[in-house]
Amino acid sequence: MNAIELINVSYRYPNGFLAVDDVSMSFKKGEAVAIIGQNGAGKTTTVKMMNNLYKPTSGTVLVNGMDTKNFTTAQISRHVGYVFQNPDDQIFQSNIEKEIKYTLKANKVPEEEANKWFELAVELTGLKDFLDYNPYNMPLSIRKFITIASVIAYNPDVIIMDEPTAGQDLIGLKRLANIISTLKGLGKTIITITHDMEFVLDNFERVIVMANKKKVADGTAKEVFWNAEVMEKAALKLPAICELAYRAGLPGYITTEAELIEALKGECNGYEQVRQKDSDI
């Protein structure tokens, strides 16, 4: 059984605007998937249907086999946690510890389980020394980790993060990478929306591309980033490694530094062989 499955899902806002048009996708338990695309592609609306913030206008969303139409948002949130793009839409407590523990207390999570996941959430997000701080006195990058910690602590099966890389420095990006790796290792399904193509390349084996309210590609990073038609349709910029390899005319689906170096070595060796033949003539 998939952790989440969307079957021919569409969503139209009350004003009549069609935001998602006949989209199907599924997510296995314990996998990390990036969803990429330009603003307006339908990414955020799609993931909000996954945790039942929005109910599809047509089609079906299944969470652990449960049709979300038959459940409340609160019931589905126990299985699918959602980290908002703007942390200020999610934070409302007077200090960080209260913020992280709020959902645990509100849902009367057993103390032993609550403490276990609270400690893990604090450790992964680097918030241990800031628990008595007011969240609104912290910079945007830290506020994002506060909301991530709040979702981790509740221990849902699926964690969706909407643009967590925005405003992050290198330390923040490394922390995010560790969070994704650790949670995946614990069997969680991680779904991340981001515009940071380098982050996608470094941390996700599977990438879904959305454009014009539809899914236009779903495959490995190599398959997606070396598909010129898809990248053009989605108006996305290639990761730097892919861009260098492409402009250099190097063969193969190159997505790592090691692959780039090997390809360049091959090109240099080929050049040396040609030069040697020329000199022998």
C-alpha cells in the first residue's frame, strides 16, 4: 500500500480558478521525493490536498488507503504533517518549546512517546539552546526549523515541507539534508517542494515536475534534469553540474562532480590521442 496516492485529482478554487488539472501520483512509504516547478504550477495546491487542507474537486486522494473525503483535516494530519511555506502562518505560541509541544499536548500524545519525538525534533533542527526564546524574535530561517520541529514531534507517517530551503544558508541546507536523510531512515515519507535545484540533485533520487497545473515528469534526477523538453516546458534552470556538462557537450547523464570529472578526463584523453596521431603524421 502506498503512503499517499492521488488518482486523477483536480482542484478548483471557489472563485472558479482551476489550480490542479487531472493529476495522478503516488508515494511509497520511506521514500523522499522532490516536487519542482515554477510558481503557479500547482505544487502547493497539490500537497495541500494530500493532508486534507483542500478536498479535491474531482478525483481521489488516498492516505494509507483512506479516502480523505471521508475524514476531517485533523484526522488526516495524524498521518500527514505539513510544514507551511510561510512559518508565520503556523507559529502562534510565546516560546519555541511551547510551539513544538502544542500539538502533542492538544492531542494527548502519551508522555513517553511525546518526549522521545520532541527530543529528536529539537536535535535535528538545532533548537536545543533556543527553547525559551520567542519564535517571532528569531530570523526566518530559524522560524522555518521551528515549524519543521513541530511537525516532526507529532510523528506523522508523511512529512510535507513547502519551500524549506528558502532563506537558508549553507549550514541550514546541510541541516535540512540531515533531517530528510534521518527521517527517511526512520521509514517516514518525505515530500519537499523547492526551487533549489542543487538541493534537489543532492538529496532526492525521485523528482516530480509540475507545469501548467499538471504533472509533466516523474522520474530520477538524471531522467528529469537531462530531459530538455521537460525542463523547457516547466521553465526550470538546470543544476550547475548539469549545465556545465550540457554546455561542454559531454556524453551521459551527468549529475555529480565525480561523473563530471570522469567525463572531462575522458574528453582530455581523447584529445591527447588525436593530438598524438596528428604529430605522427
